[in-house]
Amino acid sequence: MRADDAVIVINAGSSSIKFSLYAGAELALRAKGKIENLYAGQTRFVAQDAAGSESASHAWPGAPLAHDEAMHYLVQYAQGHLDGLNVVAIGHRIVHGGTEFSGPVKLDADVAARLERLSPLAPLHQPHNLAPVRSIFALAPQVLQVGCFDTAFHTAQPPLAQAFALPPEITEQGVRRYGFHGLSYEYIASVLPELDGRLAGKRVVAAHLGNGASMCAMRGGRSVASTMGFTAIDGLPMGTRCGSVDPGVVLYLMDELKMAPGDIQRLLYQQSGLLGVSGISSDMRTLERSSDPRAKLAIDLMVYRIGRELGSLTAALGGLDGIVFSGGIGENSASLRSAVGRDAAWLGVQLDAAANAAGPAAAASAVGGAFRISAAGSAVPVWVVPANEELMIARHAQSLLEA
Ligand code: ADP
């Protein structure tokens, strides 16, 4: 890539499209922004410069946009604000690559159609991830588009870690463990050896704790096991998702409580987790400020489940050499990290309370936005690494461009 070449990364969800613009071979972040509240009342666009200051905004009061209209706006905005940069590739975050895509792929009509066929495996995400790809085929067909998958990093897991104890004719239909948040874990794996030489090639459990939350066991930077399985509701309790429940619960909801499939889906994806248990909010900040015992219960349940999964993933690794926290909660909630650290004392984890509370500015070991929160004598180093799926996607797009 030349200095004036740029890569745009698109992360499209059900109600928002986020973008980041990177320039030059070193992929310097130049701008980022989002259009949010698609289809709802107050669609809004905001852009930020590299320093994070707001550089543009726009609102569509009372006339909510759909994905294709939002992409049309973004492409026009980008064309008017490139400052001489030449967009050479667009990278997309796509939740599901199935068993077929174990790495980034150049997107053309055929690949897009194959990815579309995976939509039943991720109906709430895959169609939205693919909508901008189609828009760009129409609006800027000459630009290289690259698909990067949340599942791809986990295709390295051993077969046992990917299996359910179900008959083969069910597994053959794609019912198996995939794992998600793979781009976040891949980014963590890529920076960890620089952050802490002791962790290079070692056994690490990373926790990506945002609105969606999961944990991943990695050995030598490769995924060995993860808490999310067939779908992104498995594993930990999340903002509004329940995490693991006994599958018998779903049968009971259907057969005895007579809930329709759509109602069960809403319950498990949108009305459970921190929101469902607390009855107050899915937002960790709100729960941490609340004195309501249900808020405390929701947080305690998340901490308890993280601790149990940490034990399980440590078993899958045959031991533990390091822990990483990431995602909005993992990066910002010192109290959650402190509780997880306390419960993991049996693994040799000892946090440095001051470093944990103070964040990157005050930590003894800080690199970029990442910082170490374990005490000097902790048998297991513990780091906080800001999530950066977008940069991972930009790097993949750059590699494919140069391949
Ligand atoms: P997403 O998965 O949608 O990308 P994020 O990674 O942004 O979500 O994480 C959102 C979560 O992070 C919310 O629960 C939010 O409350 C939490 N969070 C953000 N900042 C803080 C903070 N300072 N303290 C505690 N939790 C925080």
C-alpha cells in the first residue's frame, strides 16, 4: 500500500453501520464513524477524526434510513472527505464463515451468495453484515471487498472442541460449535507477544466482555476452545443474552409454557442476561451505579459464570499462563475485573489493586492502550487489551490486497 492508499472497514449490525478509515502501509487510523438507529425514529450519522473529536454529524428526524440508504450516504460522504486518499480495499466484519471459510476472503457475487446461505446459522447478524457488500457492488464495483469472519479464528480448534454429542446426521447439517468474536481474539493474539514476552506461545484465556460476551482459550495464539458455540447466545450471560442454559429449558418453554419460537428467541437474545436478571438495564455502568439487589445479582452471576468458564477453558488448555480482558466491560470495569481476579486466586492469579483501578495511565506496564493489572508476583500475568477488531480487518484486507 502507498502512503495515499486507504482501507475502509465496515461493521454493519441490525441497527447500525460503523466504519473506520485507515491510511498507508502502517494503517494509521484517519477517521471513524457510524450511522445508528437504522429503521428506527432517529437515524443519526457521526464521524470522528483520528483524535476522536467529532468532525461531522447529520440526522434524519422522522425519516429513518434502511441499510442501502445508509450505505449510499456513507459512500457519498467518503467520496467527499478522502482528502486525496485512494480507497484500495473495503473490509467487512461478517459473523459467519461456516466450515468453508477459515480465513479472510475476496468477496464477489458467488462468495456473497455462499455466505447468504449461512444466514440461517446467524439470522440476526449475517443478512445485515452482507447488505453493505451488495451496496458497494452496486455503488463502487471496482473496489476490492474482503470478508473477515468472527468464526474463522476458531476453525483451528481441535475437532473435540467443535463437537456436540449429537448423531452425525445432525452434525453434517452444520450443527456444531463454531465460536465467535474471533477477530477480537485474533487481534489480542497478535499483540500479546509484544506486550508480554512471557506469554508468547503460551496458554492464555481471553475474555471479550461487551454487550456480547465470550471467552476463548488460546495456545500459541491459536484458538483451542471458546464459550460461544453454535450461536452467539452460548456461554456467558451478556447484556441481553442468557448465555448457556440447559437445552431442556427451551423444550419446557415450548411444551409447557406454550411459548412461540419467536417469543423464545426474544427471551433468550433480548430479554435475558444483565437486563433480564436485573430488570433494570443491560448496561454495566447503570448496574454498577445501582443499589438495587437485582443489579448486584446480575453482576454476581456474570462474575460467577466467568469464573466457571475460566476453570473449564484452563482444563481445555491443560493449565494457564495468562489472562486478557477486553471489550467495553473488560476494558472499563475495574470492579468486575477485581471480582474475577479474586475468584481466580486458586489459579495463581493476584491482581495489583492500584493498577487495576487506575487504568493505562498509571500502570507499571502499559503499551498503547493495553496495561497489566496483575501484581508483580502473580503466577499468571493479567492484561487489559482494548478490542480492535477493525484494525484486524484492515490488516487482513491489506494482506489480501498485497497477496
Ligand atoms: P459491543 O459488544 O456492543 O461492542 P462494548 O464493547 O462497547 O459493546 O461494551 C458495552 C458494555 O461495556 C456495556 O455493558 C457498558 O456498560 C460497558 N461499559 C462501557 N464503559 C464502562 C465503564 N466505564 N464501566 C463499566 N462498564 C462499562
